Amino acid sequence: MTGLVLVWAGVAVAVAAALRVAFAARLHARLHLSGPAAVLAAPLVTAGLLLAPAARTSGHDAAKIAIIGALVMLGGPACVVATARAAHPRRLAARDREGGRDG
């Protein structure tokens, strides 16, 4: 029962983050609002799946769930930072000055 509560709490956080991202106007605001999906939702869903007996049938399944959860938790913020750095206005202006813009 506790596992399902944690899974649904993680799903609620992810849906709330997605709705906030959908209505954000600027790129950096959208990136900032997407953070809770990886930082809060992923650990909740991972913990819930590890606690729910129906979600895993062996230790191998639990290890896969833990590894995937860890990759999402570690990779999500790194992707946000990489996207923000790539979209930074100074970087885009430098690329345009160097003739790197297509079109």
C-alpha cells in the first residue's frame, strides 16, 4: 500500500511539473520548472516501485528499478544544465557572429 502511495505521489509531481512547463513562456523558465520531475518525481516513483511487491518479482528486478531511478535522478539535472548552457543568449550571439547559423 505504501508503495502505491509513493508511486502516485511521484506521478502527481510529474504531472504538475509538466503542466507548469506547458504554460511557461520563456525557455529558462520552462527548464527551471522541469527540474521537479527528475529531482522529486523520480525518487518517489523509484521508492514506490521498490516497496510495492507486485512491481518486482526478484532481486534482479529491484536492481534494475534502482539503476534506472538513479540514472534519471542524476541525468535529469545534467540535461537541464546542458540545455540552458546551449541556449544562453551570449552563446547564440557568438555562434551567429561566427556564421554558424543555418539559414
